[in-house]
Amino acid sequence: MLGNGHACDSVHGYYCGKPIRSCTSPLTLSLPDRTDDLPYALDDDHVYFESAALKGVDPREWRMLDDVFSGDTKHVYFGAK
């Protein structure tokens, strides 16, 4: 169990016990800094809000901008949108 509803094994990443279908690197799934109780996780390829992958995000550049917004160098997100 990673926390905030996320977990992983060698086959899948999970959110609330259900597989995250777009998680292709489950062994790299982790909780990012500054997310406290927010349901974010990331792996080598994606950033997830709950089980939804944020579209177009660069996980190497992504960060929390404040308590509700996150972003990378090209996008700003509110939750998964």
C-alpha cells in the first residue's frame, strides 16, 4: 500500500483496489511530494489523479502548484482536468 488509496504489485497499479489500466510501470508507482491527502500518484510514464491519467503531462516536470492545482511546464490541472 502506497497511501491515499493507491497501491501496486509487480503487475498493476491500483486505486481503491481496482487496477489502473493505464499504469504500465507499476513498480515505479509512487506518491509525489506535497500531495498530503490528495489522491495523486505517478510512475515513469504518467501522473494519476485517483485512477485517471492526466492527459499530456510530463511526470518528470509535474508538481503541485498550490492546494488544488498542479501542472508541468505546458499544462495546469484541477484534479484530472
